[in-house]
Amino acid sequence: MQKQTYIYRSFERFWHWSQALLIFFLMLTGFEVHSSFELLGFENAIKWHNIAGWAFLILIIFAIFWHFVTGEWKQYIPTIKFLKEQIQFYISGIFKGAPHPTNKTRYNKLNPLQRLTYLGLKLLVIPVQVITGFIYMYFLYPDNQLNIGDIEGIALIHTAGAFALIIFVIVHVYLTTTGHSVTASISAMITGWEVVDVDEKEERLKHMQEAVEKSAAGYYQLDKTGIFVDVNEAWMEMYGYKNRDEIIGKHYSLTRDEKHVKELEVFVTKVLSGEKIIGKPVVRKGKDGVTGKHILSANPVIEDDEIIGVEGFILDITGFDDNAQQMYHAVKNSSAGYYRLNNQGYFVDVNPSWLDMYKLDTKDEVIGRHFSLCRETKDLEELQDIVNQVMTGKIISNRIVTRKCKDDSVGKHILSANPIYENDQIIGIEGFILDITGLNE
């Protein structure tokens, strides 16, 4: 699947083009200093080369700061995964119309060969150019009196670096023409948007990860031996932990008093056999030994048709004794949007978060209305299919869907839907939605 994706941010594009212009200008003035040609005049070439060198250093400082603040430095972490395939693609596959061995995304902009090349430029070539350039400028070229004997070695290193940059620029410009169209990559570096191949499974997982991180519900994941693999900020806050290192790798029994461990063990065993646990009030033990109450959900984690662990959400209900009151409080105060439909598809209840996502002011605007109210015509068939499946007893979880809001704007959310039973008969549907509008775009 291909998708128009916002790949390059505004500073990233500014940095790229500013760096390109400075490198070209430094090459132009640098080779004139070496008497390769005459354009500005020797003294002017030196002056402007020095000014451009300072500008380049300032740009590098800002770029380093930006890369670390935004986390974009991770783009350059080297890997040998698919490196051989990438080299073969550039040597022969690209001329045979072979598919690209890696997919570009906002979170993975560079293929393995690009990672190694750019890392080499940033850690070797550019630092060598900057260091030798400033040695040339301040130590071996005093008072504008060129002393060949003092600078010959430094000049050779500096010139070799310049030729390395020239080779990189030529290859880089050529490779920009090998995208979906000849100008696609250059256009992307101007607008920020590029058509990229999207792995639907990977994109769904990224949506889920971001939705989980922003949720006020506590998220957790265990492996099949009961060891914590992941938790989010809300989970840690409920349990009184400051960072993940305090809980990741520990057994779930750490989170219960001795008298409640058996109950949790039963839940985990059921889920590892394929069952789902929904809306169970339980008692937890925090890091400091203080207990609290929450509503627990637990689902099997399936990979390649095999259950490899357990994951779910918890909603805090500490301070409430009545189960109905507990559930109502948890639903009402959840950052996830809660909804309930009757068996005819009409809204029976929604919580404030659901109203916020749909840009509604009060429940009166939706209670008693049909679910078709919240979808555009082209998306209605998908929702009807989900409703039909749930009304036969199927549970829908983690489905990415598009909603239509009151003001006719659209948004995206992750949908879960469960059948509501009464005396073994399905009388309606309820579930949660987690907003992901704007994520990974």
C-alpha cells in the first residue's frame, strides 16, 4: 500500500538545503583558493570561504541540538539488517525494476546503506573538514600569509575530504531520481510530503503505540511466563513507579498482595488459553505497598497464530465500593471514548471523551440517534459490517476507523466493540475508542 506521508519537518528541510548551499559554496571558494580557476579573486575567495565555514559550523550546532531534542538522531543508528539486499538493489536490482528491499517511513527514513553513509559523513568526513578548515584558518595561515610548508599536510586532508563530499553529492543527486518519479525525492524535501510504501501491520502497531502512550488508561503487556514486557506512563502512575526499568523484567506477582495473586494467576492462565477478560474489578499493590482498585481488561497477544503473552488496560476506581458505581466512574472519567448501542444500532450512552472526539456538546445530540450519524457514506458499510459481526457474538478490537464529527470534519480512532449480553441473549454493543487523529501523518 502506498500513502502520501509527511516525512520531512520544516527545520529538517531548512537544514538540508542550507547545508547543500553551504557545501557547494565552500567547494566553489575552496577550489578557487587552490587556484583551480578564478572567479571571485584569491583574497575574496579566502574571505568568503572563511565566512561560509563559520556559517556551516553554526548550522551544524543547531542541527545537532535539533537531532537530539526531536530524537531524529536515531535515524542514523547503523544496522546490517537488509544491508546486503540494499547493496544488491543499487548494483543491479534498481535497473531491473526490482522492489525496494526496505520501506521509507517517517520513523525510518534511511535504508541500511544510507545509515552507514550518513553516519560516516557526520562522524568522520564533516568533522575532519571542519577541524582541518579551522586549523588552516587560525593556526597555519596567520596574518593572511600563506605558508605552504606548514599547511601542506592539512591542506591535502582538507582537499581529500572535499573530494569525498563531491562524490557523495553526485551519488546523492543521482539516487534522488530513483524514487516513484524522477522529481519525487526532491519535491519531498521541498514540501515535506512524499508517497511511501506503507506496511499496514507496522502502521497499525505504531498507531496503537502512540494511542497507548497518550491514554490515561494504564496499559501493560506480559510475556507468556508472566514477565512485564511493557507498561505506559498511566500504568506506572497508578502503581507508583517512576520509570519502566523498575518493573520491566519483573513478574506480575509483584503487583499483588499474597491473597490476590491467585486471582490474577487465574486471569493470566485463562488469557493464555485464548480467553478475554473484560471489566473485572481487582485490587492492586503499588510499589510502596499501598493498595488501590482498578477495572482490568486482558487479551491474548497473538503472533503467527501463537499466543505469546497478555496485554490490556486498567482504569482506576480506588475509593468506590459498588461495582456498578465503579464501572460508571471508570467509564465516565476515562480519556477513551465510551459508547453503547442497543440491538437496533441506536445510541444508549456515551461518555464525555466520546462527545469531545465527535465535537458534540451534550448527550442529547446523540442519544436515541442511529450510529450512521457518525460516519461518512463511504465509511458506513465498514461500520455496519463491524456491528453485524458483534451482534453475532464476535469481539472487535484495535480496528482503525474514520469518524465524521458534528462540524463535518473527520478524525481517526482505534475502535473496540463487544457484545452486551442479557440472559444469554445479545441486546446491544459497547466499547471504547482511542483518538489517533494526526498521528503518523
